[in-house]
Amino acid sequence: MQSNTIFTLDGARLDKAELDILHFVDSWMPTFNRWSVTEISHKCNLFTSDATAAVDMLILHGLMENDGEDELMGRMVQVPDIAQEWIAENSETINSLYIMNDTELFTEDETATA
């Protein structure tokens, strides 16, 4: 899903797919901090190509890093410790933006149309 809206969060410029991934990641930390890109795409309802692009951008922001290849799961990524702290500090904003952008949470009469 392509989104033209960019959100600036504590200096990081993030789109909807990146926010969706951060919301998912935040819900599992600190129990888990390592996922396959394919798993992230399924859990966040993204096409694999969109999830890959979003993960690559999160890596550029320092919020994720590559963690090799898994024989079964494919490309793996993890959230470094400093990024876990940043996500925890911005958790409320990430959650608010996620809810604001998840149009399936709202009925037609609850949303504004342009």
C-alpha cells in the first residue's frame, strides 16, 4: 500500500507502512526484537515489496538492522537496543498515528471525505 503522507516523528520521516511496522514491533518488544521481513509483511497486511521498502527505510533511520538470512524464514531484521529505547519513548505517538491512519477501525460516517 503506497502512502504519500509522511509523518515526522522526533526527526524521523515515516510513511504509513513504516508506522505500521513500528506499531507491530512495539507491541512485541521487549519479548521479541527479531523478525523476518515476510512475517512483518503478513502481520502488517503489506505486500512483501512494500514491507521490504519500509524495512529498508527503517534501517536507514537506524530503527532496524539486518540480521542475516534464516533458512526457513528468509531475510531477518532486528531492532537494536538504542532503537528499542526510541520506540518506547515514542510509543504513544506511534500508536496514535497508527489508529488515526487505520481506516478499517472507523465506519463511513465517522470519517471525513475530501
